[in-house]
Amino acid sequence: MISEPSLSCEHLLKAAVARIQGDSPRLDAELLLHHVTGLSRTSFRAWPEREVTAEQAAQFADLLAERVNGKPIAYLLGQQEFWSLPLNVSPSTLIPRPDTECLVEAALSLGLPEHSAVLDLGTGTGAIALALASEKQDWQIMASDRIIDAVELARANSAALNLPITVLQSHWFAQLPDVRFDLLVSNPPYIPASDRHLSEGGVRFEPSSALVAGDDGLDDIRLLISEGLNWLNDGGWMLLEHGYDQSEAVRHLFTKAGWHKVETRKDYGGNDRMTLAQKPIRD
């Protein structure tokens, strides 16, 4: 008589760990099993012999197969933490990265006055705008995205977190109301179309429209820098995330367009990751 395969948590987790590639196979497996069963990760260690239902085991197997194929864990769970905020994510948006939190830190370090008007361009999940809203309740924060699915997701995240922001559909500045801001912030697409990494790993599951920006990766950054001055109050700031090897080119674009106080800052890994610049103050 052939015995039924074990449905214990520990058996399922060990089998999953043996198949998952990457830096954290045990963590990924536990997160997937928690997602399916609702059981805490602590309980997997405290009661490893606890069994799941056949239906839960089948759901776990389906998610595991997608993870083994490289699909990011955030898409499988439908959630990613950013700035300690639990954000819903979907394949129509970029997965928020920890290094983008440096952009939030830089924005907060500018010492903007109360009731400042802020615009997050290409907001995706709403990560940057919502992180700023969690820290600065008196700021008037607007976020925009070209993709309607992203707009709806950012609005849903805003409501779920009870962090009020205004989210509009707009391709960069094209459909925005005629208002001026004190801060423009963006994590725009900045990967060259020929970059081989676009077809590797989890990146291949993310929307190319949120990643790719022309032959050199600077198409959208050029537009933001050239048009941004028209949308800022005097003395206002623009903060842009970019590739680790693009800082010199981005600084040149800012300087050539007439911006002042151009400065590049590094991410948590010590790489050039963002450049900020100020609109000149007229006499």
C-alpha cells in the first residue's frame, strides 16, 4: 500500500526550500505557506508536525511553482513593505525597492515648510507619496501615473493605510492641473532598452514601461528635467532616482537646463542612486 505524502508544514517547507533558488529560500517558503494557511511563521517552528489541508497544499504547490520559475515573491503575495508600510502590489506596477527609501529620506532632509505642495510622478503603488504622507501630515501630496491600474492601486493603498493623497492619471505633466509645487519627486524608468538584465530574474515579470527609457535609459529623465522648472515654485526642488552609472549624465542635464544646487546622493549600498536640484530663486 502506497502511503499518502505528508502534509505537515515542515515536510512542505523542506521540499520547497530544496527547489527555490535565491538568497532566502526558507523565508520565501514560509511566506508562501503563511499566505495560504494564515498560520504564523513562528508556528511553523513551534509545531512543525501540524498538517495543512489538501486544498491548502495544492495552493501552496501552485505558488511554489511560480516562485521556482522566478516570479517575485511580492507578486505572489500581492504585497510589499516600503517605509514600514504594507503596500498592495500587482504586475501592473514596479515592486518598491528598499533603495528608493533613500529618495524619501532625501525629500525629508530638505527642510520644506509646512503645507508644502509635493508631486510624486510615476507613482506606481504610491510608495513614495504614501511614505511622505506618513511623515508629513501637513503636506499637500499629489501622485500621478500614466497607467490607470497603477492609479487605482495607489488610491486603494492610500485608503487602506488611511493616508490621504490625491492620485491622478497623467503621462508625466501632460494631464496635470495648472498648479505649482515645492517638490517634484520621481523614480522614473531609467534602464536602457538593450540591458540584458531585463530578461533575467524577477525583473522580467515587471512592467517594461516602468523600467525602460530609450537607448540610454535617460529619455524620461530628460523630459522631467526639461519640463520640471515650469511646475515648481521658486526655490522648489526636484529629486530623481537613476541608475548607479548615470549620475554624471543626470547632473549634466540638470546643469544644462538651468537648475541650481545639483547634488548626487548614494543608496544604502554606496552607489550613486539619486540626484536633486533646486529651481533658482528670482530676485
